[in-house]
Amino acid sequence: MNLFAALRQAFPADLDTCAIEPADGPDTTHVYTWRDLDHASARIANLLDSLALPPASRIAVQVEKSVEALLLYLAVLRAGHVFLPLNTAYQAAEIEYFIGNAEPAVVVCSGKHFTWISRLAFKAGTTHVFTLNDDRTGTLLDRAAFHADQHTPATKSADDLAAILYTSGTTGRSKGAMLTHGNLLSNAQTLKDYWGWRNVKEGGDVLIHALPIFHVHGLFVASHGALLNGSKMLWFSKFDPKAVLARLPEATVFMGVPTLYVRLLGEAGLTQAACRHMRLFISGSAPLLIETFNDWRTRTGHTILERYGMSETVMLTSNPYRAEDGERRGGTVGFPLPGVGLRVRGDQGQALPAGEVGGIEVKGPNVFAGYWRMPEKTREEFTADGWFKTGDVGKIDADGYVTIVGRSKDLIITGGYNVYPAEVEGFLNELPGVQESAVIGVPHPDFGEGVLAVVVPRAGARIDGAALIAALKNRIAGFKVPKQVFVVSELPRNTMGKVQKNLLREQHKGHFNA
């Protein structure tokens, strides 16, 4: 079934009730009804149909968060094409790669970036470039306004591609994880039940949506959850702790990365009274420190539900929502979700007993179809018996709780965003005077992990760390840019010549806590 059709089927009977209420931005008086969502997505879908695009064309989107951006996503699904969200922090070198690799038929960007993005898109052979701004303006909406507000969703099967999410590559190039209509719908339906989403007759849930919508957490987990339940969203274009705190009495569900919880804990107004109407706080996208877990319970009386997922699989595990299913344990990501298989294997692929650490492998209807145009890489990442090797390292205790103890491939998660060191190192090593570099993540009180770089200069060259940071800011997303660069004469290596990043992490682990 077309994912949009499934979401649309879940809309409430009264289409004139509020679906999304903007909580910040240029116009908070403009609310969106369920009928608005239906009609507006239909107009954009009809615009896409009018372009006579090839079947399952990629639609690449790099725009600021807005309700219209969500409507564009729904319209792409509705028209049967493939949505390709791009982080708003990505710069020219990254966008050029994504467009060249995905070959989108349509690119949608913010008006302020149209000049340089359209140049890259047209050079790569993209036929159509539209603009979409966060104030309900742009050529996409201008063109869509001339189209009908009724549209029959394209017929799609569970195995048809719905979205491609690019994940930073360990060898310096990003991989496009291909997610199908079946992947996304099955996961949304599972979470609807597992997290106890309440329908209107049960009092109805209201979601505070304060996450970006260019990755799994905000676009799929949060948005699908509310849409599939017919629940109202209080829509924040960006996270502001005071503003979110003020709206908690009107909401029942909040989803955030650990950084958001840390910042809310910094507000004196975070009390049990402020959270008295809340039903569920969910955390993901990065490890939640046990201190944050405990402080939140003390301050609010609520226990955060931590879960685990990734771009290739959407959600995999979750701490229990219902008390009869078990307690929510800090430091763990709970149990595998219903229908999801999760196992821990040793270096030789052998099964490990409870409590032993190994590589996490998963299987289920939520697991992606493979990497875009990388058949060999796809084969490498699956076992002979069809399990996906997540690259994460963890353990399962005797009670069945999963704990993530580390990540292979040196993945850094900062503020909920993934940073692969090899990608940043590639850009660093291209800068004048740089011989080689090592990028690491170390504990950060706000972001979970902070990005640092250790750089070796070329013979005779003098390099300045601040200048390297400034140069990187013009090339890659800000969250990937090292917060500090250390210049050294050589990097520590083992007998095989591999850089010992564990030693660098140990050396600099207290940098942000000094």
C-alpha cells in the first residue's frame, strides 16, 4: 500500500479539526486542518504529475523546517516518487555529491540558496528546480496553486521505494539507504501500538514536534506517529527550551535527542506541575547519559523512554511503555520491537551468551532494501542468512534489555547528528599544509559528543587550527566541523600502522569538561 494512503486513511472523521498548529515562526495564527493537509498535498502531487517525471523519480529537498516542507514529503509519497531529504547544514561540496549520485528529477531548495543549488542541479542534469521557504512562499507553492486539490494516490507495493536517506560514509562518501513503503509503514504501525498512542475517544494525544524533518527521528518517527494516529502536532520550526516548556501543558507526547533534554533541564520552569498533562517523553538519536535520565525523573516525575534505531532500519528497539511489559532502564535501549530480530555476534559470526559484547545484527520488515547504487556494499553489510550488520557494538542482558556500548567505524553522534570521521578527515587533508588528520568524538556536556581533530602539518608548513576550522565551515555542515584542532608532529599508530584513535580519545576525553 502507498504509505500516504495509509496515513490519509488514519485522518480523523472531522477533517476540519486542527492537525498542525505552528508554535513559532512568522505566522502562528495560521493553523492547518486535516482537510488542509489533504488538499495541499494533493495540489503538490498534481504539480509533480504534470511534470511527466519518470516513475519513482527522486525528489531532493533541502529546505528549512516548515509545515509546507512536510506537505511536500506527503505529496512525493502520494505521487509515487522517492523523497530525498537533505540536512539544511550541508554545503556545496556535499550537495554536489548527493545530486550527482541520486540524479534527482526535481530539486527543491530554499530561495536564498537557489542560485548555487540550481547551478549544481542543472549541471547534473536535473530538469526542475523549485524554491520553498519557511514563510509559505516559493515557486513550488506558486505553481501548485494552479492545480486541483483532489488526487488519487499512486499505486505502490510494500517493496516500492519511498525514500532515500544519505548516511555519512566511512570511506569519505555517503551511502543512500533505500527505505520502502513497507519499511516505513510497518515501523509506524508497530510504534503506534508499542508506545500506546491514544485516539480521540481515549482523550487524544498531542505531539510537540521540535525536531528537524530531514532525518529518521523527526520525519518518520515523530511525523508518522502523529499522522497515523490522527493526532494534533504543536509544530516548532526550531527548538527553544522556554517556548517548548510553555506548551507542555497542552501536549501529551514529546520526542527529542538528549541535547534537548539537557537544555530543558536547564530551565527553572521544568517542574512536575509543568509536565502534569504529559504522557510520554521519548529520547533517541544519541546515547542518553544516566545523569540526564535520573535528573529528568527527579525533576518531572516522568521516566524517559529511550529507544534505538538508524537510517537503514528506522526503529529497532525500545524501552517498554506499559509497566506490565517491564521497567524503563536508564543506560539501555530496551527490547527489540515486535517483529524485529536482534542478535549479538562475535568477530567470527558466532552467537554470544547474555551479557557478552559483540556486533549487533538485525532483521525485520523495517530493514532497508540496500544502498542506492551500491550492490557490493549492500552485500557486504548483510550476513549470509540475511541479517543486517548495524556496525554498532552492544550486549543483551539476561532480562533481554539491549545496551549499546560503542560503535564500530568510529561513528560520532553529536547533538543527535551522525558524523563519520573519515568524511571530515577527507576535507581536512585537502587543505593547504595538512599532511594527515584524525577526527575523534569526546564527551560533551551538551551535545553528547564533541568533534575534535588532531592534525599533522606537512614538512616545513605552519598551520593554524582556527584557520582550518574557518575553511571547513565553508565546505561542510556545521555539526561536522571540529570544535577544536590540535596540531601535533605525529599521530599514534599500532604495529600495523593504524592510527590509534582510542589513545587520542583518552588523551582529550576531558577537553569539554575542563
